[in-house]
Amino acid sequence: MIEIKDIVKIYRTGSETLTALDHVTLTIQEGEFTSIMGPSGSGKSTLMNILGLLDSFDSGKYFLNGKDVSDLTDDERAAIRNKEIGFVFQSFNLMPRMNVLENVQLPLVYAKVPMKERKRRAEEALKRVGLENRMYHKTNEISGGQKQRVAIARAIVNNPSVLMADEPTGNLDSKTTLDILRIFQQLNEEGTTIVMVTHESEMSAYTKRIISFRDGILQSDELQEPKVLPKGGV
Ligand SMILES: Nc1ncnc2c1ncn2[C@@H]1O[C@H](COP(=O)(O)OP(=O)(O)O)[C@@H](O)[C@H]1O
Ligand SMILES: [Mg+2]
């Protein structure tokens, strides 16, 4: 599904250059639940932004679902991104004046899905994250964990090929973190491909594969038996 070959990303600021990704090659298949690990500054977010078609790169190749997406314009990237990628960020990025249901419907508004269908699909996504009883709350009236569940519902409402999460529990306490991991494990069991950036081994223990970075270089790539959280009760 995701195939990158020899990706190099260089940041240039003034006369300084920084190689954030140094000839990275990897493949991610449908149905995987992978964590991207590494210390701060190792290139995790840079990789996520490239995989998620938020950013371009200097050299190498990227194939998404068999299509070469290496050399697209910003508009072309955005069009594919809206269809294929669901994002979850540490800072939730919700619209504070909209209610939960409206936030989740937003990607479907951009995709020009008819109103009735939008509502039905947003409700279904909210059920999958256990928030069907919070649909008409404003997003400033719910807890951090609930906000992140709204963001997850918004990320999956369009049925993307892959769900990408960059330090999704960085702002959450440890119990709420486990709630989010439980949702990810459930979604993955139902078929959603997930790539999660984290710098914490307590989090990556719950994923099926761990890819580690240091100084922009892929250090290791290992499959593991993930720790499993009991279902339900989110
Ligand atoms: N927009 C940018 N401009 C210049 N340097 C950047 C930019 N974004 C990231 N970097 C640098 O690239 C390296 C990798 O950053 P990043 O991908 O954010 O790492 P991580 O997510 O693992 O903490 C770091 O040294 C960081 O300072
Ligand atoms: Mg980062």
C-alpha cells in the first residue's frame, strides 16, 4: 500500500542544511499497525508528513496504492490526501465552535457528500469510537480523551486507506492513553491500516511492528506480538 524508496528530505534554513531523512526505504502493507519510534528530532514527523502527503521530499520515490505520488503539485497531493489519508495529531485540531458531529462531518463536506449521508456516516464513525452520546456537545465542553476520539472519528469518516497519528496521546494521561490505544487496536482489527508516531516504548508495545529512527536513518524494523488491551469499556 505504502512503498517509499531512498527518500531524502533536507531542510534548508539560511545557509544551514539539515538532512531530516537520509535514504529511507520501507513498505507498509494493508492491515498493518506500525509504530514509528525514535528520539526527538530523529525525523518521525518529517516521515509522517511525507507519507501523509502533507510535504514533499528532495529525492527518492513514493508509491501509494501502486500510484507514483513522488512529484505532485500541492493541489494534486491535497486531492489524494483527502481521499486516502486520515490524520490524528497530538493537539487534536478540532473546530471549537462546532459541535462533535459537525467536526466529524467536515471531511465529508470537503468531499461533497450529500448532507443526509454525511450525518449517517459521522454518526457511525462516532459509534466506533464510543462517542455516540456526545454528538451535540461543543468540542470545548468535552475532555481531552474525548477530543482525541472525535479527531479519530473525523480521521476515519472518509474510509481512508491509512490512519496516521503523530504522538496522538502526547497531551493525555496514562489511562486515557490506553483508551486511545484500545480504539486503535479495535479499528485495526476491523481492517484499518494504522501508522503511529511515538517516542514511548509503552505505546509501541501495542503495535504489531516497530520501525525505529535515529538522525533521519532507519535503524531497525521489527515485527512483534503486540500487547493486547481488553475490548469494550472505552
Ligand atoms: N520546517 C523545518 N525547518 C527546518 N528544520 C526542521 C523543520 N522541521 C523539522 N526540522 C528538523 O528536522 C529534524 C527532524 O525533525 P522531526 O521530523 O520533527 O523529528 P521528530 O518528529 O522525530 O521529533 C530535526 O532536527 C528538526 O529540527
Ligand atoms: Mg515529531
